[in-house]
Amino acid sequence: MRNKGDLNMKKIAIVAFAALFINITGCADLSATQQRTMTGGLGGAAAGAAIGAIAGNAGMGALIGGAAGSAGGFLYGRSKEAQERAFQEGVRQGQNSR
């Protein structure tokens, strides 16, 4: 008979592989912030599932980790966009002052 922990780890591995595959193939038409949000969500879900499996509820861990990772990825993406806009504005101002 299989150990319940081995079955949970197998499920986690399958979900992580599927999430990685979707992430790699589905990001072609997304903006940088959308890509960061998705990557953060997938990474958070994988980490949350692993921690949740140890704690006894992989699904809840994946849900919480995915939400936290998505939020973090989104905020990081927005921050990088703001930095890029500020940089481009500085470049324009420098070119106009010549």
C-alpha cells in the first residue's frame, strides 16, 4: 500500500509541472506585469502546496501561497513599470534640454 505522503508529493509534482508548462507557453502575449503576476502566483502556489503538504493541507497552502505570490508579483511589476516610466521621462527631458 502506498504512503499517503508519497501520493501527496506525486500530486504536488504533477500540479507544479502543469503550472510550469502553462506558465512557459502562456506568457507570449502578456505584459511584463502580467508575466510577473503569473510567475509570482505559480511560484507562491508551488511553495504553498509544499508547505501545506507538510502541514497537512496542500490545497489550502497552494491557495494562500498563490494569492500571496500573485499579489507580490503584481506589485513588483507595477513598481518596475513606474521605474521605467520615470527613466524614460528623464531621458526625454535630457534630450529636450540640449
